[in-house]
Amino acid sequence: MAAAPPPATTKFPYEKYEIRNRSPNPKTTALLVIDMQNYFSSMANPILPAITTTIHLCKLANIPVIFTRHRHKPGDDGGVLGEWWFGELIVDGTPASQLIPEVAAAAEEEAKSAVEKETYSAFRKTGLEERLREMGVEEVIVTGVMTNLCCETSARDAFVRGFRVFFSTDATATSDDQLHQATLMNLAYGFAYLVDCNRLRQAFSL
């Protein structure tokens, strides 16, 4: 008698938690491009094709694109964030603080008005929520770096503020794949619908 086939397994750990499926509504959605700066280039470079594609798809669908830029003023010790990272901060005005050229070029005008932040969440003391509300935005697509820090915190913060959250699996990155996968599992479980370039292309019929 032939042996029974092995049980089906998921390709990615987060797939077991993807029990909710939904596509973003272009009429009420904004794309958040989190901290794609030179400081993070080593982890950001591998996702440049996916993130520039996501920006392109959103622009074709008339979805507004909003960049964030993490920076600290010279002399700022960063408070508890600086303590956590041993004083290694992104100082405003330095090359490290600037957006990666390829990403900025994908949406030049939007890149000029990046939301400036000094902690993990793109919403804390930045006016981002008010900006989104004024635009009639009800949903956000989160992309950028780092998956498990600024992207995840911003996604969670958006959710608790009442925005529907879509989180990119291929246009986010961090320093370690285990951390990346852990965020995707947590967000799929309780905070966000997961998307990638292909899903967005299909959702927008592009």
C-alpha cells in the first residue's frame, strides 16, 4: 500500500494566520513609505524593486503616497530611544538621514514633503493622523523599514486609531528574517491584512 502523502504545509509561517482577506479601496487608501533612508540601505536595497513597484502601482491607482523620515536634531540624545540603541541616532542633515535616491525618484513631489518623526510610530507628534483624515483616508498600506520596529509600530498605531491596515510582505524589510516573519504573523493575527505587489496589482486591476 502506498504511503499517505505528507500533510500540506504553508510556504511562509504567517500564512496560517491569514484567515481574513480583503483588498484596499483606492478611493480611501494612502500608501505609507516608512523610513527608506540611506541609513537603512543595507536592509532596504533588497526590497527596492518591490517598493518602487508598490509606489508605481499606487500612483497608477491615484492612491496618495506619503513618505516618512526618521531623524533627530543635532544634540538630541533621543531619550529612551537613544538609550536603547546606545546613542546611535540618525542625525538630521546628514547623508544617512536622506531618502534613498531610487525611492525618492519614484515619487519626487511626495518625497519633498516627507513626514518627519523621531520615534518608531509615524503617528506620534507628526500630524500624520490629521493629514490622513483631511484627505479622507480610511485605509493605509504600510511599506518600508524596519518591519518589526517602525513599520510594525506604525501599523499597530494606525489600527488602534481606526484605520484599516494593509501590510506589505515583500516591500518591508528588517535585519533578520525571523524578526520579519514574526511581525507578519503578529499583524496577520490581530492588526493587518497582508499584501504584496501581485495582490495589489490584482486588487487595482493593473
